[in-house]
Amino acid sequence: MSEHDHDHTPITNGNEPAAAARARALEELLVEKGVLRPEEIRAGIDWLVSRTPADGARLVARAWVDPEFKQRLLADARAAALELGLDPGPSPVLVALENTDTVHHMVVCTLCSCYPRALLGPPPAWYKSLPYRSRAVSDPRGVLAEFGLDVDDDVDLRVVDSTADIRYLVIPRRPPGTDELSQEQLAALVTRDSMIGVAQPAAAALA
Amino acid sequence: MTYRVGEPVTVAARAHGGHHRTPSYVKGKTGRVERIHAAFRNPETRAYGDDGLPEMPLYLVSFMRSDLWPDAPAGAGHRVYVDVFEHWLEEAK
């Protein structure tokens, strides 16, 4: 029961979780104050849930088969996404990080859950969890081992903490034995987790 | 831009009451400039309804993981890369 003296609908609503109640209250307030219209909020949610890792996978597969495209992707990933007709999202700078035999990148957001949503869709729950966010920077090899990924000691393991406006996408290594595959077949091997840097592409497990 | 790629820099050790994007684990630590991204609106004022101007340069700075966590498991990754705004950087100590 509210103790203060202005009117609004109840903040809590039956068994509604506290975070959902807070989001709903914020949404109602933004509409009431004229900051956003309900259809703008719906459009934003529609955009978020329509994104999938398939777009990021298209970028990676193209980079695997086209070295010149890969160079453009590494130089300016936003422009490279637009070149393929993909939506790079609102972030003004998108950075692609290439994994090789000697360098392995993994991405985290220790402060919240910054993530290239436009190209990968909503982040997985573990990416937003405190254990991943704290341990990815302090014990990355331990975290990767729990994902089933052993990175050799002589590989330069780089953890990238996306603390600000930049969004990072990992270009995983192309699996061996995939020379005969088409770009579309290759894209099917590029998993979400491999573009965060916590897994190898699907075929690597079979090779 | 005040700092160049390859240059050593130290992150300011100051406390900050309110929203900011400099993680505490790099405050007071010395790293190396890896990239100069661009300039962006300042999240520290933007978070409170301000326009965030003037835009502040944003750098990608790398730190030896062993400098950040001397007691962490050995061999557990060589460097941690963090985006840091210019007003949090100082000449290397």
C-alpha cells in the first residue's frame, strides 16, 4: 500500500515479479509524461525479439570465404554489415575481433549486459549473470573450461569488456574440413556462443 | 586525442558517486592504449537527462591480467581489454 499522496495504479500486481512491476511502472510513466508513445515501445520490443544470431553468422561465413570482405569487416564492422544488407543496430561503432590459431577473444560486459543485439539477438541469461560477468575477467580460462572450451596455454587469450558505446562481435576460427561447404552451409555452423567467444563453431566438435 | 595507440596510461583512482562506465577493477591500474574508437556523449551526465555534451574520446585500453588480479589462477588469459573515456585516463604512473 502506498504511503505517499499522489494517485497511480498499484505498483505491484498480484504475483507480478518486482522487476516486471518496475518496468511496467516506468513504461506507464514514460507514456504519461509524453516521452514515448505506446507504439514506439511496442516497435522497440518487436525489433529486439526479431533479431537472431543468424545475421551475425552471415557476416562470419562471408568473412571465412572472402578475405577482402574479412578485411573490411575488421576495419569497420558496421559498414560491412550494411554492405550485406544487415541491420548493425544503433551503436555507432561495431568492432569485429578475429580469433586465430594464436589469439582467442571472448566478450563480456562486467557493468551490465552490453551485447551486439542487432546481430546476435537478445543475450543469453548466463551472459547477464553475475558469475559470468565477474569471472570472465578474473578467470577466463576457468570459465571457458566450464563451457567445454580448452584454450591452449600458448594462445593469447584476450578478454574484452564492453563498458561503453562499442559493441563487439567475435569472428571464430573456421572449422577444419569445411572447404567444400557453401557460404550458407558455413553460416549454419556459426553458433551464437562462438560469436561471444565462449565456444568454437559447431563443426569443430565433429572434426 | 590526448593519448596515442601504444602509449601507457593509468586509470584515475577516484571514486565517482553516480552512474559511470569505468569499472572499479581498472581504477588506479596502468594499461596500454590499443585503439582510439571515437568520441561519444558522456554517460555520466546523459544518465541524468543531460545531453551528455561535449562528446568525450573513448579508448580501448588493455591491462595485464596479472596486474589486475595478482592472485588469480596462473596462465588464465594474458590481457583484459576495457573501453575507457579520456577523462578517466592519466599519464602512466
